[in-house]
Amino acid sequence: MNKVTYDENGLIPVVIQDAGTKEVLTLAYANEEAVTKTIETNETWLYSRSRQELWNKGATSGNTQQVTAVRLDCDGDALIYEVIPNGPACHTGENSCFHQTLSGTPAESKSDMLGQLAELIGKREEEMPEGAYTTYLFTEGVDKICKKVGEESAEVIIAAKNRDTKELAMETADLFYHVLVLLQEQKTPLNDVIDVLKERHSTKTTSK
């Protein structure tokens, strides 16, 4: 904490970043008390310059953020809160406060497509829209979902054996979708799977 440099008003800029997708969600400010509470509680605490008071993100809206890391820049005068958001970060309902584009075309992260799909599947389970295929799978239950995972796995194998790259991509997409449905049915977050992959990668890297 003694490495953190606050400005003349006792504040430091905080970039709030999605821990999974690395998308920048918000730029805000924190004082020493807010930073301390964030580290102690693993919740996003900031300082409102307009209201001149400490505030806990999501305390009113319910759009809380679980802080997984607090990072300090090389000069010690800016922070990053890496968070797992529970709902949109922006008061407008947008996922990120940076949803307006002044110039150019923002690049979409292909790696985040699975996360977006997992989120959509979670909403489908909650809302159960009539006529949706995902609703049908959840209605049929785990046995049907597992059967589809098995079928799609076989289709992936066949496409690979046929050396059909286009078909392989399509069948793999189908497999990923059904696996995500299974994860949702089992209440196993996609991030848990990613954490296992990261842990295995880290173990293999450090063991070399």
C-alpha cells in the first residue's frame, strides 16, 4: 500500500476490467480507504467525486463486482481492479461504460465468444422462451443434454476423419454449445473450466 501514489485530492484513477474477457468496464477514482476496503472485502469500492463519498459498486443496483486482483502501474499512480461482474457495469444498462465509438471500428474479441454464449444460455434457462431449442434441452433435462454432447462429439470425430475443415469447425461449434448447456444445467461456471486450464498451463510452464 505504501507504493500507491494519490493525487493532491487524495485520489487515484482506477480502471475496472473484466477479469475474464479483459474488457475495460469503467474508469473511476478511489481514495486510500476505498482501496483498502476493496482489498479487504474483494468487492469494488470507489470514491464519488460528485457526491464526495465512498461507495460500494452494486450496493444499490445489485450489479456487484467480485474483485479478483488489484494491480498497480509502474509509476504507482493508477490502479486496475480485475473483477467478475454480476450484471452491467454502466448505469445505462450497457455492459461497459465505454460503449460509444467516436472513431474507427472496435475489434471484437473472438476469445470472448464462448463467454457471451454461456451468458446467453444462462438467460435462456432463466427466461425459458417458448420455442427456443435451448429451452427444449433444459426441459428434457440432463440425460438429453448428455446424449447431445455424445452425438456432437461423434460428429466432430467423423469430420476430422474426413479431413473436412469446414464441417469440423461447424461440428465443433455445435459441441461447444451443447457442452455450455451442460455446464449451465450442472451450475458449473465456464470460468471454473478456464481456471483449470490456466492452472494446468501455469504448472506445465513453471515445471520446464
